[in-house]
Amino acid sequence: MPEQDVLYELLPAEGDWISRDAGWTALSERLGREISAEDFDRLIWLLGERVAWNPHDRLVCRQLGTGVPQLPSTIETERDIEGWFERFVWKRAARMFYEPPPLSLSIVVQNTARVGSSSGRWTRPDLSMACISRYHYAPVPSFDLFSFELKMAAGCNMLAVHEALSHTAAAHFAYLGLYLPKGSREEMNLPSMLEQAQHHGVGVIRIGDPRDEASYTLLLAAQRQSPSPAKIDGFIEERFDEANRLALRKWVHR
Amino acid sequence: MSKIVAFANAKGGVGKTTLALSMAEASAYLGKTTLLIDLDLQINASITLAGDCIDDMLPWRRGQTIEDYLEERWHGRVPTPLNYIDRSQRVHLLSGSPSITFFERRVLVWRDTVFEARNCVNFWMLDVLRTARQHYDLIVCDTPPGLSLLAESAIKSADLIVVPQIPDRLSTQGLQRYAKYFQEDLELSDVAHRTVVFINMFDVRTDVAETYAEAIRRESKLPIFPYRVFENQYKAKVAFKEAMDISRTKRFEEVWSSVDSDVLAATRELWKFLGWIEGEGAANETGTSGIGSGAASGRKRKVTSGT
């Protein structure tokens, strides 16, 4: 058996971290000869994606799976859509919302469905996207906050439009993402919803199948609102995680 | 399925950046969501994609580069790599940094062994690449000439390593050494399948290019360090240089002007190697066995015409 596989076998099966020194000693014992630090590190290199390595504490563990959370393959609740919609936003939003493209565009996407206070029915969108864009003749970067309210077919009604509208208190652009497969009974609600959405400047994206990017259709573009900067600050402070807040601050105040 | 392609060659000036950028832009044009990760301290790909914007807007001036991400990891923080990507162009950009070499030097000094330093950088890069795989169809890594920790990591993770090669004497000699480095120093598995040579800057004015292009194809069959070869080639042509100086707000055909069809043809061949479209790179089917044998077999290489 190759030495790297011997080392892999020695690592705890549960993916617990062990120290480099412990792994090194155990491997030397198993092989019946002294292993140098360089040899040990070389074997870790050869294991590649099969192990994870913490350089600060010099710990090593088995990498379980791919290390990437898998998105749900069946769509039964709003929560199942979130990951897919988030991926769509990361991949396609720039082209969908910024045309012609700015000189530079940096975005952070935050799942705000379960971050921060949970009190109040319409206090938080499911997903938010903050964008910093730069243009030739704009003296300062432009900042846009997008909110996305996701609804299953059963939730496709006028209330959903108003829920999305409520997010314009803190967002420049409010969107409603409707998971509405072709032939759904709720399709009959769509014309009146679109009429209301247009009246209030709420954007609408229809999702035929959350797993298929080609099935996302922009039915209505949102109108830009003017929420107070204090509201925006408060929203980001409460709903965005620290890494995203730091990134935004860095881009805005560099 | 998402694929990582590293454009690499220890030799400088062989057209790594031009080839990486052309294939990335063609892939985006043909409908693939594409990310370019610039690992070269010369940041030529980043400059080309970021365009002629004023200084403050450049990614490496606003702290949005691969080095800035790695710097966070160095300090023990784990931000999402997605926050470091500029999305304004058809090809999204994780910008390079002119000071990336100093960062690599710090990691080397920080750790006991070169392999430990390699592991640090490799695991941080793996996080970047894993996340990118979730969001992009194609991830193109433009590596610097010579050897660097980041380039090694990209090469190690790549599904395909494209080695641009000028058909001349010195380049041809260096190729075997580079293949040896993949196999013996990086200890890459499946080198023969993952390494594909692209003959670049083919100069039709002399016989030298044809002679050495055939030598490259012939050596690809050597059992010690085998590799595959693209059927398509880029000829030495002004349009390629011009494309690196054109704003990316223009359409694909305008940027690549008279060579756009060559870029698309080469990109489609790249897709074959990646298994996205049927068939493998056509060069794999050939059995060239000597200088000039390609012509002798009546098979015409796809070389761009005119200057």
C-alpha cells in the first residue's frame, strides 16, 4: 500500500483533527522507520483533497465528502430553493441587473432568512445582495442593496408582492422570486400580481425549476427606491455576517 | 460539470495569458459561466479584463485580489472567496496581485518544510477552487512563468493543464523537462491525460516552426513523459496582441477581430478535451512518427492564415 494511503488509514475515521506531530509519530511506528518532517508533509501533499490541513495549529484530518455543502435535489419547502437561488444570484445577477456593465462590480450575497432577529413577520428578505459598482464618470462608487423574497407556488398571491414591497424600507431594489412551475394552479394569480408589482416597483423573477438556471425568467425589473442610509446601515449590521460586512466596508472606504 | 484548466509553462513569453484569456472569453461567449483566476504577479490578464479604468477602481488597489483572500486565511479568517471576484465582465475575474510573490515568500519562511508551505497554500487554494466549482462551469487559472506555490496548487487541482508552446528549439527542449517536473516533483497522477500542449505563435515565414511543431507532436508519443497536443494552433499574428489592448465592453468578435474564428475553434477543441462535447482532441487520434509525417499523411493542421 502506498505510504500516503497508510497515513490516510491512520487518521481518525470521524474526521477529527489530530496534530501533525501525532500523525507523524503514528506513521513512523506503523512503517517501522523514522519519517522526516519533509516526508510527512509530502504525504499530506500527495493526499491532496482527501485531507484537510489547518496550518495555524498544524492539525490534519480526513476531508469528508467534497467539503462543499450539497444543495437539495428535491424542492419541497422555501428553504430548499434558497441555496439554488443564491447560486443563481452569484452567477447571473451581475448580467441580469447591470446592463451595460459597470467598470467594476463587486458583490456580496447574504442569506438573510435566518440571520438576526426573527421578530416581525415581514422584517427580513430571504436573500440580500449588496453591490458596489464603479463607473468612469461617477466620483464615488455606487452602492445598491437588493432584497429577494422567495415564494413557493402556494404562496403566489398579492400578499407576496406586499411582503417584497416592505423590504424597500431598507433595499434599493426589491425582488420577488416565484417558484411557479408551468401549469401550476397559481398561475392564474400572476397577471394581477404583476400589475401590483409594477405599480409598486417590485421586480419579479419566475423560477420554473430552481435547479435549472435556464428556467429563471425576469418578468419585471424592480424600480430603484431611496431607503434612508441609516436604514440600510441598520439592515446590514443586523443581517449580514461579519466577513461580508468587512468586505463591504473595505470596498466602500478604501 | 465544472472544470479547472491551468495554463502553465515554466518558460515566459509563450502566450499563456493570451491563450487563457482567449479561451476563457470564447467559453463565456459560447455560454459557459467562466472565472479567470490570475496567479501571475505580472497581472496581465487582470489588467486586460479590468480595462482602462482609473487607478482607484482596479481590483489590486481596492483589496480584492487572490492575495487579499490568502492574507485573510493567513490571519486565520475564512471569508468566502466569492467576495473577491469582480463580475463586471463576461469573464469574471479573481484578480492577481503584483506582490503575490512576497506573500508566497512569507509562507515559505513561516513553515518548516517546502512541502508544508505547499500544503498551506494548496488547502487555501482548494477552498477557492471548490467554491468556484460550485458557481462556474469553467475556471481558468493563468499561472506565472517559472514555479510558484500558487501555480503548483492550481496545476495539482486542474482537470486539464494546457501548456502553450512556441515551436522552436529552446521551447521544445524545455517541454520534456516541464513534463518531468509535473510527474516527479509535483507527483501528479495521470500526467499524460491531463497535459495538453498548444502550439502557439506559429511562424509561417520559416520552416523552423513546422519542423518543431512536428517534433512536439512526435515527442508527445514518447512513453516516458507523454502528453496530448491540440490540433488547432495560433499563428504569430498582430490581432492577438491587439486583442489584449481592447476594452472588454466590446463584443467578443470585436475584441478578437480577425482571429475570432480561430479562438472559437481552439476553444471547441478545449471543450472536447474537457469532455463537454463529443470526441477527444483530434491530435490524439494521429500517429505522427517523424518530422513532416503530418503533411505526408495528407492531414492539414488548423493554422490561422494571413497576417
